[in-house]
Amino acid sequence: MDNKKIEKISRALSDANRIAILQEFKKKKDCLYCAEVNDMLDLTQPSVSHHLKQLVDAELLLPQKEGRNLKYVLNQQILDDYIACLTELKD
């Protein structure tokens, strides 16, 4: 993983609402629908969309169209790679 990618993920993770979204994936273990994210955060729909876009742009979430709905799946591989890069800094 290059430094630009690490920076993009770090910026995406620099917001408490985005961390809350990722924590919800830990509870759910599958996917989250856009409406579910709207319900869990006390934010306007455009704000929720902005946070989801930041996570998608960092490739932490993968959007999937399901009919008229949009669901998001956690990109575990990118998250694992990011954690591995941070762990390397420690040694």
C-alpha cells in the first residue's frame, strides 16, 4: 500500500461518524443499507451520504446496488492492509 492510499484511508477514518459506521459493520457482520446508516446517525441524509462517499472513496466500503436500494459491504482486505501498514511503523 502506498503512502497516498494510507493518507486517504487515514483521512476517511478521522471522523467520529465514519468510525461509528464502521463499528456498526462489526455488529452487523454482513452489510449495511443506506437507510440503516441514516437511522443510526443523527445527521441529515446529505451528511450521511457525504460520510459514506468518503469511506467508499477510501475503498473501505464497497457499494452494491440492490434494486432501488444501495447497500455497503466492508472491504476487509483494504482494512487488513491498512492495519498491517500501521503495524510496520511500530517495529
